[in-house]
Amino acid sequence: MIQKTRIHLLNSNQLQNKSYVLYWMQQSQRVDYNHALEYAVIESNRVNLPLIVLFCLTPDFPDANYRHYEFMAQGLIEVKKSLHERGINMFMVNGDPVKEVVLVALNAALLITDRGYLRLQRQWRMNVAAAVKCAMIEIESECIVPVETVSSKEEYTAGTLRPKIQRLLREYLVPLKHNSVKRDSLTAKCDAALFPASTKEIIRLVKPNMTVPAVKWLSGGYIAASERLSSFINHKLDKFGSLRNDPSMDYSSGLSSYIHFGQISTLQIALEVNKTHSPGKDVFLEELIVRRELAYNFVWYNKNYDSYKSLPSWAANTLETHRTDTRKPWYSETQLEKASTYDPYWNAAQREMHIRGKMHGYMRMYWGKKLIEWMSSPADAYAFALYLNNKYELDGRDPNGFAGVAWCFGKHDRAWKERPVFGKVRYMNASGLERKFDIDAYVSKIEAL
Ligand code: FO1
């Protein structure tokens, strides 16, 4: 079932007398648990036209490099195969979506897309909707509860968002079934379309910035994501509540990169986890639903989500009051990027991100806090944290990444006892890591990479 609140008309155009229904797949790069795809299937059956799916490779996606395109391409090749098994043809184009999607939509009776939450994704959709002749409909599939249904404003903390989401879960935490396709599109024609059959071909088309290598330990796509999900439920979920924060252990789900590219749906993950009676279930669902959808609320309602200006006034004011406090030591951006500080824990975290494209969740907080301490101003620290996160993390350039960086500077948190440099923003230090964890074991693990 596709709840009405997931459906948004992006223009007031009519259905056109053309040859196909077009689904521009962008955010939700998957075949299972994709409300936009199912809606497109239902509509194409209703108007008795074949459905074709289009993905637009955008070579200059902000801050993206080879590491990210490789992972995304692995997923797309799988999507193409799975769509084919359902009788749906998938085409790709390469370039600016506003130009490319509009061209392919010239022959579309109806254009469907999924919802994207970041500024650029929203601009793309607005511009495409204004340029096409056919009706364009957006279906929200990335949030378990649609972002505007949960709340009509930016929320202060998880505490204010949680009850609003929880009371809607009964309605939204429900399975989504495949609809069968009446008219297949396997022989449908689409001008200007490309058919890359391998990740290599996709990379050849995109020609990404090659400065950051692909990761070796994780490959993209729904199959790998589903295997990871089962293995997480079977082997890690029970201890997730007690051990997820320990950097020397590996109790995270490892799903965030797949979620970032829409390769697996959080709705599917939540339903699978919900079936268990595991003691880790509630803590996991809090992170997967409440914390993640708080990040979506943040990027949706705060137009400065990728800037220091996004901070609540108490945090901005207290950091400003302490802006001229002495920073000692002080590191240059090069020293930081090369993980050459005096702090072995921070260096290990930076190295982990650099090599694996994924820093342990607890270390992400410590890592961000130290930038406040070591850089010339909090605004510089904020911009640099985002730069590193977006460049190296597989799941950077994402609402969770923007909210995670903002949290280090006080967003979604409360005021603490005032101290130098941080003011009332929460402080974290190395002795906390030493007290709580076998942090040297974490350092050794990273040194061995
Ligand atoms: N979306 C696209 O529609 N086309 C792309 O070529 C593309 C590249 C890309 C590279 C890195 C990255 O992090 C995201 C990228 N995205 C692309 C968007 C992505 O799939 C998500 O929709 C957004 O990042 C939102 O989180």
C-alpha cells in the first residue's frame, strides 16, 4: 500500500498521449521496498503503458569521487538485472539530470520520481517539473514516516521528534509488496539512453575524480546489503545495545553506506529487526528510525544544514564567546588530513575513515569534537569536518552526515558546563575513551589495516 502522504504532485500538467511511463530513479536505488517504483508500476498498469526506469549518472555530484561512484555503480548494475526480471527496462543517461531527464521525458505520458531531501536533489526535481510537458509525481520512500507528516517544523532534539514518529509507526511500519507488470518494457525504445553493463563501464562514462580509492572490504548493492542485514541480526543485534559504542569491537550493522545510496530500505530493515525478540532491538530501531529521521527533518527544514549557520543560537553564541580562546596545539588542515596529530586515537579514527570509508560511530563524535579544539575557529572546524566526511566516508553527503557533524557543535544536544574553547557545547576527551574502552585495541586494529 502506498500511503497518500507519500505522494506529492510536482506540477499541474496532465497525462500526455505518449509511449511510456517514466520512473526517474534517483534517491531510492533499489527494486525492493521502493514506493516510487511500485507507484510507477501501478500507474503504468492503469494507463496501459510500459514502464521504463531511468537513472541519470551525474559526473559532478558534489564532493563525490571514485570511491563513491564505484559503490553506487555496483548497486545500479544489480538494480538493472532485478528490474529486467520484473519485465522492466532500465536506461541510464550521463550528465545534468535537469537536461537529461527532461529529454527522456519528452516521450513520457507521466513522470514519477522518488523524493530527495538535500538542496541539490530538491532543485533538480523542481527544475525538471517546471520543464516537462507531462505530469510529474514524487513518491517519498526514504523515510519510514514521510518527513512532513512527522512534523511541520525543524525539531530541537530526538526527544521532541520521538513521540511524533512513534505514534505514526503503526500506520507506516508496514510491508510493501511487488506489483506485477502488465506490459513489459523489455523492447521499449528510449532515445539517448545508455546501457552500461558493468561497473567499469559506468566509471568510464562518469570519469570521476580518482584521488580516493574504492574500499576493499565492502561492495555495493542490494544482495550484499541483505546478507549484511541477516548476518547482523544473527550475530550482532543481541549485543548492539551494550557494545555498539565500543570502537575496539565491531557491533555496528555496516548498513549505512547501502542506506545512503538507497540500495536497501530502512523500512525493510526495521521490519526484519522488529520480527526478532532481541535485546538490542529497541536501541537499534531508535538509531535507524528516530535518529536517522531527525537528520532528515534537519536537512528538510534547515536551509543551512551544510553550514555552521545551522546551529541553534545557544551553541552559536557560546562558541562565539570562546572563539578567541587559545587553541593549543593548533593543526593545519594538511596535518589533520594526514592523521599527524599527537593523539593516537584521533589519528586512528582519521586513518580508519581514509582507508575504509567508514569511521566507527563513537569515534565520529570524538573526531569532530577534537577539530573544534585544534582548529583556528569553530566555523573552520565545521567546514573542515564536512569536507573530510564528504570526501572519505562512503555514507558522507547524506542527511545523517550533515546532522552528525552539526551534533558535534551542539545541534540536537543540550548545553553542558561551560569550559574553554567549547563553551557550553559538550566536550569529549581521550581519558573518556581510555576509561570506557580498550582504546589501544582500536588503535592496533586500525594500524593493521
Ligand atoms: N545521484 C544520482 O542521481 N546520480 C549520480 O550519479 C549520483 C552520484 C552520487 C555520488 C556520491 C553520492 O554520495 C551520491 C550520489 N548520488 C547520485 C546521490 C545519492 O544517490 C543520494 O540520493 C544522495 O546522496 C542523498 O543522500
